[in-house]
Amino acid sequence: MVLSFTGTAHPPPRRDGKRHNVADLSAAEIGVTNLGRKGGTQLLVEHDHGERVGTVLSSWEGRDGSLRVSGVVNDPSAIAAVRSGSMRGLSLGTSVIQDTSGGRLMASHDELSICQEPRRGGCFIDEVDGRRVRALNTFSKKGALSLFDKPPVSCSRQDTMADATESPPVLTEAETFSAEYVNKLKAELEAKSKSESVLKAKFSAHEARQREKLVEMQPTVQAWIEEGLAEAGEHKHEMAPLAEFGKNLHQAENLDSAMPLARMISCHSAKFKRVREEFAVASTASVALGKANKALEEVTAERDAKASRVDELAKLCDERQAACEKLQDELAKAGLVKEKFDFSNATAREKAAETSAEAPAGPFVDPLLAYVQGASSVGGRLCAAPTYMAGVGSGESSLHAALRMA
């Protein structure tokens, strides 16, 4: 057993364009809302997602600007509650995404619930299985003289939430409409038609601009989705519907939902691209830094090797200097050196070099060599002078004794 119903899911928007609640719909949003697409919106009881009791088959904008809906209830207990009248209210479940400052970014309709008392005024089921189950009765007491040529007659009208505009009073056969009343209705109808035309033109222009932006963002969105699917692995089947979304982005039915999502993907794609470029630059810099550190290590090792070699040469110089100083002391003791030189002082060495340069050029005669050559009777060999060799081995210094014997 199935119960069909018709009712109001959202009242007409405020005339000043403001919202009572962030989830309230504007006139434009009501005009494009379609709760019957893709199999229909789920019908719940008091927003309880634990069990679905029916389906919303269609929705449309009522003549008063409200959001009208029709659907079916297939749960026995819910059918009984609607028939008994205990649950005739309708409450639209809307998810709203906001920015950090509280601004509204995107709204989507998740479900429609039957309830005891709706939060929004006038949202009730008014027809069940084709029969009217809710009526609005009003009784006029003032202003009848301006509408009729004779004193007013109490009138009664029945009005559903789908037709909340003012209806003419019920007249008897003898009563007729005044020309003033008819002209007034014509003027109101003309003004409303013009206003509706302006609103439709503005909405069409706004929708055209939105679709142009979606066309511009579509390549970026598709590339981002394809890249995500390539990395999805075992979750690829869960993300597959996004591929269809990116492919038909420029033909999206609900622009209020498609535009924020496409914009978010586009912004995040640009951010990821910047991060990748920065990472590539950082990676190149890292390679260059590694090469520079390697070269620095090689230069440092070469420097340390040269420093070590300099230390070795400095020690060798110190040893040679000590040997020269020792030899100079020995020569001084023998009286062969009149002036001692400080081999550790560069100026002394330079002065000695200058002195030797100023001295007259002549053959240099080594006294020791001359003695050795003179003492030898056989070719100037030292082995031919046993007396000298014996003298060298005496108690005095061998070098001193050799020089004195010469």
C-alpha cells in the first residue's frame, strides 16, 4: 500500500531578500530546485536517517513563490501517521557549507521529512491521495465597500499553500465585480509579470555567467579528478562519479552546487601546482648544494694536505737550521768563522747575501779541502796521510785538530 501526497516544503521567500535562517532558500534557488531528479529525494520521519519511508517524486515553484512537492509514502506506520493527521508537517533537510566568516558557499537538499510541527510556517501536506486535507479560512470584516457597490457580505475562501495569493471573495449570482476591482487586478498582474520577466532575465544572465566560468574551469577540474583517480588505487570505484561530474561540468543542473565545488577544486589544483613547482626548485637547489658541499670537502681535504706538507717542510727546515747552527758553532770554535749569522732571522740571511754580493769575486778555497789535498802525497787522498788520521782520533775534536795541523 502506497500513499501519495502533495504539500509545501518551503514557504515563499521574504520580499526584502533576507533569510530567517542560513538554510532558507531564495526565490532563485526555489526556481531551480528539483527534488525529483535522479530517482527522487528520500522521505524520512523527523530527519531520522535510519529508515526511509518514501520518495519525493517532483518539486516546482508555486504561484505564491513557495516550493511545492509531491511524493509517495510506502512505510505502513508513516502512512498511518499521515492519514490520522498526527504527522502532516513537512521539513526540508538542507546541508549548508559556509566560509570562515559565516558566508554561505553552497547548499544541497539531503532529504524531506514528515513531522508533527514544521519549523517553517505553512509547510504542511495539503492533499492525500488526491483529496484536500488542509484548508485556510479567512473572514473579511473591513474594506468591502471599496470592492463592492453595496455593503460587504461575509465571505469564505479555501486556500492551499500552493495558491496563497489573494482570491476574490465568493459572490452570489446577483453580485458582480466592480470595474475598479478588475482594473486593480489587471494592474497587479501586469506589474507582477514585469517583475517576473526582470527576475528571469537577471537569473538567465547570472546563469550564463556561471556557466562561462564553469567552462573555463572544466579542464583544470577534469585534470585534477583524473590525477586523483590515478592515485586512488582500491578506492577508485568510490571516486568514479567525480569523473562524470568533471565531464559534464558545463552542463550541471544545479549551478549553486557545481560552482563552489568546481571553484574549490580549481583553487586547490593551483595550490598543488605551486607546491610542486616550489618542490622542483627546492630539489634542484638541493642537488646544487650537494655538489657544492662535495667540492668544498675536496678543497678542504686538499688544503689540509697542503697544510700537513707545509708542517713537514717547516720541521725539515728547523732540522736543517739546527744543523747549520751546530756547524757554525764548530767553525767558530776553530776560528774559521769571525761573524755568526742568525739563520732564523730573514734579515740576517738577506744581509749576508748582500755582503757576499759586494765582496770581490775570486776563487773560493776551502781550508779543510786544501789541507787534505796538501797532506796527501798520492793524488791528495786522505788515506795517504796516516799521521793526520792518527791526529784525528786523538782526544781533541777531530775537526779542530785537522784544522790546526793544516
